[in-house]
Amino acid sequence: MKEQTCEQKYGPYPRAIPVPHLNKKEETPSDKVIQDAKTMWDIKSMPDHRDVGTPDEWIPRDGRLVRLTGRHPFNVEPPLEVLNKHRFITPSSMHYVRNHGACPKLNWLEHKVSIGGSVVRKPFEMSMDQLAAMPVREFPCTLVCAGNRRKEQNMIRQTIGFNWGPSGVSTNVYKGVLLRDVLLKAGVKETNMAGKHVEFIGIEDLPNKVGPGPYKDDPWGKTVKYGTSIPLARAMNAAYDVLIAYGANGEALQPDHGFPVRMIIPGYIGGRMIKWLKQINVIEHETKNHYHYHDNRILPPHIIAEESLKGEWWYKPEYIFNELNINSAISQPGHEEVLPIARNIDKEYEIGGYSYTGGGRKITRVEISVDGGVHWELAEIDRKEKPTDHDMYWCWVWYSYKVKVANLVGCKEIWCRAWDESNNTQPTHPTWNLMGMGNNQCFRVKVHMDKASNGEHQFRFEHPTRPGQQTGGWMTKTVEKPISAGFGRLLEVLSEAAQEAPLPSKSEKSASGAKLISMDEINKHNTEEDVWIVVKDRVYDCTQYLDLHPGGADSILINAGEDSTEDFLAIHSSKATKMLEKFYIGDLDSSPSKTVEAVVEEDVDPVTGRKLALNPKKKKAFKLQDKIVLSHDTFLLDFALQTPEHMLGLPTGKHMFLSSDIKGDLVMRRYTPISSNYDIGSVKFVIKAYPPCERFPVGGKFSQHLDSLKIGDSVDMRGPVGEFEYIADGKYLIDGEEHFSTCFNMIAGGTGITPVMQIAAEILRHPKDTTQLSLIFACREENDLLMRSSIDQWAAVFPTKFKVHYILSEAVPEGWKHSQGFVSKGLFEEHLYPSSDTTHNLMCGPPIMLDRGCTPNLITLGHHKDRIFAF
């Protein structure tokens, strides 16, 4: 009996005619035009409106694909409901796409692939016709982007990757030639393969964003090819089906999928399957290609962007992501799908989704839980793929589970998890990593009970995220974010890219019949010994939390006895949100008779009699009166106080909160001005703007807002706040306790120069203050050394009181007389004062610098923890 073809086994293949969106209204070509089209090229005159004016305008594309990186380059995933509709075989026009640049416009008749490298005995070049004339291998294979489900990680903490949802996965039937056959033709032997690799290089030229690389004998240029390599032993093993593919779903590859030829490496991540293949090299070692190292890595969760550049993390082989890990997702119910309860209470509802794994392993079961993982029920697997001759499985499975609608009453979440034949399963909690790759915790869909507009009760289902810049999803809400497994609770360090959300509303309070407390009563609890605050109409007694608060007691005390909803939601992390609930004591009685508007009087400086501009209890608007550009990304902002006679009212060492409404969200940040109480009538800040970049796609939200201010614009300010206050003559307070020092070691990183500079200015301003100061100022490049002219002037004018040393980590100029690299024990030993009972260390900078570079080295040099303070 003749063996069935793939199309007979898995077909008919779904149509692959893209339906472009012709304009922003998402109008499409007529149904007749789409139905009459035989191939995608029949509608090439109707590009998607987002491609018009880009290098890819020549490619017809489907407008339903969710664009993850804007118009260009083309990085997309299909809506989850499209995958759910087609299930096993994905239409080629709706397959996910990962492009790093413009799609190459190649010709079948002209394109050639070269086979060479130091291990190849008979190098040669093949045309596409020659390749297609070799023995054919055809089979279905699921391709998965390494970043599939990354947006869930970005909601924990921003990674350096963009927002893939759960549809960075698709399946086609691929046709081509086994790599093994081509290598045998080139004279490659199946012996002594240990350590050898097969390198694949694409045709496109891409920008080099990291410099010359670690290989001095083979430095990376300004442009680099996208390339990678796999072990020769895997390439030569017939069981692994490594394919040089030129067809998909019975047609030639589409341009976005590598036409005319690409690699298919079953069971591996998509990033290894080079598109627009140009070179195959068999070499004695792993490839030295730029993208092989600076892409597709799963680093330990404590390695953030800055730390990754140290210690050669990108080049450690143990962190490479090759073989897929096990994963699953729920596609049905869809996000925001509703299920009327009364009409369906005696029926069943079918839950469905996909699961995949790597290495040719078989998915053995998929389980569903509707009680938070206490009990798990087996789903039914629809296994369409036939195993290969080597008993390998290269495709996803789709599953279904029928749940009684009555059993969803009281259900908070639907969970799914899969198992494979190695008994690998999915973790309950995510483990954050810098590239956001391999995200595979149990997929969780929230179940809400709502009332429809017609008064009918219904279940509403909510997915964790939606792909790209689409809004919605329970993980976008601060109070819903899950614990991150790995090195502690990484939710404590949310980036600005994570979307904040309010605390549970009053109607969601945990205890019925909660005590109602009037604002008049709350106002009375405003001292360090008795601190109540209000957040979202919920009252909290924070007295016991003062010593535990990471931001210091002052940050709570300035809100004591007040409604601090806006301030709290603007700056606090998920951990703080959860911890706050421990101190809940009741609800605000918001009836008019119980609410008292506090009258705030201006404070007066007891020495000068001047009115103070700042108020710790109330935000005030300060108007910008001057703006001076200092460099390409740094500027000075000069704000007027209420009158030319007002004094700021900021003790030395303290800082203040600046806040503004940015696109509907209240954003608040701490800043230390470069001016002081001696600058009557104004307050000045030096600001470094952080625009969006590849590593931080959102950039610094508040710094960009400050950069956009025009003369006359206002910013709200409040303070003072902070644990440190310098008094005079070496005396200072930390958390209200008096200390004395004869020497201050000051270590500043980047914009962290401002608080230590404020203290240094106060000491140097008074000749009788004999406190000695030694400053180490660390930055990436010379232009980042803020206020350097003032600092150098201090060192020249006060040589016996103040000394400074600079260190740069990048772009060190020729003739640089200071240090380069990162802060170290040796640097501190050479330039700082030695440890003593009268030496105190003051630090301000990026957490990674303070926690890993400063504190451990200072302790090693004998400085006690009590003599180390970080702003």
C-alpha cells in the first residue's frame, strides 16, 4: 500500500491568502477579490496600510496579525482565536513572524547556498533547483518564538524584549532536504563529531548594537549577518530531521518565512531556524556570530541589563536556549468572552488550548484545574501528528476539557498545565529572566461573575495579557501580579513598563461589615507613634510598618492622617500593595458630614522668618521659569517658588517628590535639587532624560516628561522626605538619630551625584566645617558626568577638604587620566578614606552598582554596615 502524502494525512491545507487592512478603519479588499486570488501575489497591489512607505511594501500581509513592534520591522503573531479556529495546521499567511530588519527580496533562479567550513572536505554551492532535485523530506513541525508569552514576564519586570503574547507559535508542513544528506554530499564524516558545529548564516545585513565583540581574531563589524550554529552530532543524526526547507503547506515559502530557503530544526526555538539561508559551514567550534550570543539566552533571574554586560554572561554556554521547554496555553475561553449563567447552568462548557514540548518528546497529558491547582482533571488530547520513523513528535497538540458550568460558580481561575514523556511539566510561578524567554508557568484565566446590561448574570473570562500594545489582561494590574520564582520576589522591582492598577475597591473589601472611620478621626493619627493613611477609601494603621518601609519612615509620615491614594499608587510596588493589606483597619466614611477638608498653613523658617515653599502634607505646583540644555540628554530646570521671597524648605540631605499626570496616569519620582535653601525664590534640578531604547523600550517615563516641559508649565512638588539630614560641622541625622563623622566617602553613579553633591556643597560653603570629603563619581561615558565643572572647581578651591576621582565604564576618551571599568575594592582602597568610627560612606546610584559593587567591597575594607548609607 502506497504511503499517504502529508497533504493526505494533514490536509487540505488552509488557504494562505492574506487579507490586508487597507486603512486605519481596517477596511479590506472585497470578499470576491480574496476568494478569486490563487496566491498571495494576486493581491500584491493592495498592501496593508502599515507597510506603505516601508521597505516591505511589496509583500502582501494579513491585517489581522497583531503587530508587536509597530509598522517596521515586521514582528507579529496571529490572534489567539485564529489559532483556536484552525488548530493543528496554521495558514501560512497567519503564521507568526520574527524579522530583525527588512525582508530580503530574493529570486529562486538566482539564489544559491554555499556549503563550506574547515571540516568540509568537498565545499560546493547549490542552486535552488539543485537543492529541490535532492531526495525530499516533508513533515509537520511546530515553530515557536523563544519569546512566546513574554508579555507576562514584562508585566513582572520589563525585559529587553517586546511583548509577545501566547500566539508566538504556529505549525506548517515543511518540505525540503535533510541537512544530513547535504553534509554527506560535502564529504562530512559521522565520526569525531564532538565539539564541532554546523553554522547557518542568512543573507541580510543587520546593525551591530554591541560593538566588536569578544573575538579579537574575528571582530564584528558595523553590520552583521543573522547566524547561529548547532552541534554537528545533532545535524548528522537522522532522527532529528534537521531540514533545509523550501516549501510550506504545499507552496513555496512566503517571503516573511524565508523564501526561497530556510532552516527547520524540529524541537528547537525559532531563533535557530535561519531564514533566507545563504551559508552552511561545518566548523571546529561553536559559531562566533553576533546574534548567536546576543539573542536567545535564559540568564539567571538576578541578572539585569547592567549586570549582564559584566562577567561575560552572554558568552556562557550554559545559558543558551536551544531546545524548547514544555508549555501550554488556554485559547478557549477567549479574553473577555462571556458565558450567561442561568441559560447554561445545566450545560457543559468546553475549555481548549494548545501544548508543545521540545526534543521530539510526546505530550502525554494536559490537565485543567478550577480550584487553584488543588485538584487537576485530565483533558482530552486531539493528537493529529503521526510519529516519525524514529518515533519523534515535532508538533503541538490541541486539547479540550468539558467543565460543568455549575462548577464554575465560585471558581476564581482556570489553570492548565502539560506533561511530556520525560515527565516534564510546567511550574506554577514564572521565573523572570532578562530576555523574557522560555516563559512557561501554568496559564491562568481569571473567571469573573458580572451582571450584563440586561441584568443577566454571566461569567467573564480574562486572560493574563494581550499581545503587543493591546490593553487588558489581569497581569497588567498591580494587585494581580503573581509571585516570581527564582531569586526572591522580583515584583518588588517593577519597571516603568509595568502597568499600575488601583487597589481593590471598597466593594471588594475582605471582611463584611468593616468599620467606617471618618476623615476627622483619621486626621488625628498623624504622628510617628500613631500613623493612619487612606488608600482607595480603605484605612490602614501603618505605625508598625514605619521601620520596615523600604523608602524610609518619612515617606509614610508625610501622608500621616491623610488620603494618600494618588501618591501610593504612583510609586509603590506590588509587594507594598500586598503588604499594606496586613494593616487594614476599616473603610473611610465618605458621607459629607464626616469628611473634613484640612486647612494647610504655610510653614515659616524660624531663623530667617521666610515662608517655606515645600509642604510635606500637600503637593504644590511649581512653575518652570528657565530651562538650560547642558548636553544631548541632560538639562537644567529652574522652577519659581511661590514668591521671590520664599525659601524652599529642604534640609540638606533630604529630597522631594515631583509628580505629574502623564497620559492619564499619576507618575511620581524622588529628586534632589542642585539648589538649596540659600537660593531664595527658586529651585533647580539637573535632569538626565532616558529615551526609549532597545534594552528599555519605554525609557524613563518621568524624565521624558520633564524634558518636554516648556517655560510656564508646572510640576507638583512635595517634601521634604528622606532619612538623612546634614546639620553642621560633621553632625547629621539618620532616621532621627544623631551621628558625627570627620570624613565622608561619597560614591555616586550617574544622576546619583545630586544628593551627595548637595551635602558636599553645604560643607564646603562653611569654612569652619572641617569635614573631609572624598568623591568617586562613576558613569558610562564622559558626557554623563553631570556638573563636572563645579566638582572640579571645588577640588581646586578646597584641596584640603575635597577630592574627586572619576571612573568610566564605556567610551573612555583618549588621554583619560582617571579610572575605567567598574567600582572595585582596589579603587576604594586607593581613593577613599579608610574605615574608622568617624568615617561614613554615602552612596547613591543604580541598585546593581550599590548592592554588588559598593557595599560588599566597602565591608571587605573594614567599613561597618552601620557606617554605610544609601540614598
